[in-house]
Amino acid sequence: MILDTDKEYLEKKLEEISSILPEGIINKLKNSISNYPAQISKEEIDKIIELTLRDYSSSLIHPGEAAGVVAAQSIGEPGTQMTLRTFHYAGVRELNVTLGLPRLIEIVDARKIPSTPMMTIYLTDEFKSDKEKALSVARKIEYTRVESVVDSTSIDINSMAVVIHLDPKMLQDKGVEVEDVTKAIKKLKLGEFEIQQGEDEFTLNIIFQNMDSVTGLFKAREKILSTKIKGLKGIRRAIVKKNGEEYVIITDGSNLDGVLGIKGVDVSRVETNNLHEVEVTLGLEAGRELIAKEIKKVLDEQGLDVDARHIELVSDIMTRTGDIRQIGRHGVTGEKTSVFARAAFEVTVKHLLDAAARGDVEEFKGVVENIIIGQPIKLGTGMVELSMKPATR
Amino acid sequence: MSELSDRPNGNYILSWRRRLTIYEKARIISARTLQLAMGAVPLIDMNSLSKDVTSMEIAEEELKRGILPITIRRRFPDGGYDIVSIKDISGE
């Protein structure tokens, strides 16, 4: 701890070095000095700060360090320890999320649609403590088709009608009324038809006036069954879960644009694992953050500890040119200017032939091509240019 | 020297003026070791060193005493460069 009179002095000193040391370290310094059991004098504060500065500057990396190679190895080596099992209960039994090595490959390949898209939707204060309200939002966004509330169907050739028998239990489960189904079917473009109530309130007879063939009738039935009643495209299931004090919606499927427009959704906390959606809706920097976050998630789940800066280097490289490109033939590696580097990666002959036909020039600036011809690499010691002027006697 | 402080990383470049990177140090020692091994005359008094000293140890001692007449050209990504003389670098 420090005397109250010294508090200002500490603040001032920390303010001076705020441009040199990162914020996290300054906060740690402040906390540990203030909370130290013994008393710390002004001179000791000075000494502590000086030692911290010295320690910090001597641990910065030296110019010339092969940061990319180090990052690649730092992620690749724990990667060999990752198991290949892909499924994991994300807290909910029905949802299986891709994790581990396959997910890491998905992220690094910048795949547009992940194999298990998933969203975690937090609700606004008004909605988050009320289970009914949460359920209403979940029902609103879950993509419901006619076929999911249908018990059975049949075709009546005599009157050229499609008969649909609805399941009252499913209707209640999905929060759908018979009128909603009728309304959705009415919107279809199937020529002239009329919807009548059948034997009971849950049966609909859809009679077609101008249907000429039986196959047309079957096609119409298919179309009716796959008609959307409500919900957002892409959200296969929406499940309400209690997370501590609040209710949260976990979805199987992802539709960021749609979800952001739903009332009751806390827009500042919506989470998704679909990189492409985030890049398109929230921008490239958000996409970059998500890449780093998703990779860290994969490694953490496997119990592997990789420093954040290696992961951030990967996400920085992937987003360097303005959109998310994959590390691979159609992205970062494929856009290298060196012919030999591309040829050494994949499709060797094609690259060499095209380069020869075009008259490309190989400049030998990078790592791969210099290794191929046996020259020192322009990193580390290979980056040092010395000249000597022996003293003349 | 005045243009350096205008750069956004001017302070960073200046902070390295009196330091050698580990890569520069390795390169200098290895180059000097090769010279000595191929018959160059040591620039320090051999009597101050132990009897069975290796070329590399001579080179390390020469660097430590700051008597090597070597300069380093440090290139920046924008094409500019900085020339640093080892003799000016404080004893490492």
C-alpha cells in the first residue's frame, strides 16, 4: 500500500509511461503497488517502475525475428496434440458443435458456411428474466415450415384437392395458429385455388380450380409442405436456456442479419460462429476479432495454451487485404508473387508453365524461394548488412 | 537525425541506436570469427586472453571491447536506412 499523499505521485508517474507500457501492465502495476501488504515509499515506487520498464524493453522482440514462422509453429505444434473427435455438447444436448482440428481447418480455410453454425442470443433487460417472453422470441425466429406442423396429408383426385391434417400438439409447440398456416398457403402462387376447412378445425382442403394433371397436384402438395410459416431463414432450432440469472437463446443455424432485427434481442451481445456473416454485417475488423476468438476457443477447449499474439498474427494476415481470405491455394498462399513459392505449395507444373509462358520474373524476396535455391533468407541474421573499414596504419 | 523524430516510430528507431539485435550480434561475431580463422590479425592483445582461446572467443572479446570497425546498414520497410557503427554502441 502507499500513503494517500503518494497516490497522486503514483498516478503521475504511471501517466508518464503510459505511452511506453501497455495498458494491462500499467493496471497491474497500479494494483499491486496499491494492494501490497507493506508500505512502499516514493523512491521505491520509482525503482519499481524503472525495473518494470527495463524488464519490458529487454523482452520485446528484436527486429528481424521470423514472427510468422514462430507463430505458425506455435499453433501447429499444439495442433498435433488435438484429438480428432468433432462433437461436443455445447451445454445443450441437441446441438453438436464442430470443435477441434476440423473446426480449426474450417476457420483457417475461411469457409463461408461452417458445418455447425450456431448463435447465442442474449435478450434485453425487459425480456431476459421472463421465460415466457424468451420463449416467444425463440418461437419467432425458429424457421417453421408447414410440414413440421402437419400430421398427415392426402390427395383427393376427384375434387383436385390437397388435404392437410394439422397436428394440434405441434401447432402449440411451435406457437402457430391454423390461420397462420392458411395465410402462408394463401400467399403461394399455385394458380387458382381455394382453402376450405375440412372435417374438423385442424383439417384444410385446398381445392385447385385449374389443375389439369395429377402430377401437378403432387407438385403443389410438395410446395405447400415446404412453405415457410414464420421464422428466420437458416435458424433450424431455437432453444431457451438459463444462463445464470438470465434466459439466453441458443440456435442451431445462423442468421445474423435477421436476428439483429428482432425485438427483444440485445444487439450488443449477439454471438455467432459464422465468420462470413459477421464480416458482411459487422465489418472486416469484427471478422478479424471473431477469427482470433474462434481459434482461441478451439485451442482452449482442447486444453492447449497458445499465446494470443500468434493467433492474432494469423487473423491479421487473413484480413490484410480487405476481406477474409483463406490460408491456402485460393487465398494468402496463392497470392504470393513468387513463382517458386506457389509451385512448391500445390499444383507445381501449372504454376511453372504459366510463369514461363508469361515471362514472369522471380525476385527471391521471400523465405521459400531462397531455401529452394540455397541462399540465406532475408530474416534474422540474413537481414544484417555489414561493411567493414579496416583502419589504415 | 531530425527526420527520424518526425516518423511515427522515431523513438523506436532511436532506442535501437545504441543496441544490437541478437541477429546482428550473431552475424558480426560469426563474420569476424571466419576472418580470424582464415588468418586475420586479431585487433586485441592476445596476451590478455587465456592460452587455448578459440577464434570465436577472440571475436567475442573484440566485439565486447567495441574495437571492430564494422558498420551496419539497417533498412526500413519504406526504403530508407540507418547506418550504425559498432564502435558507438555501448559495451554489451
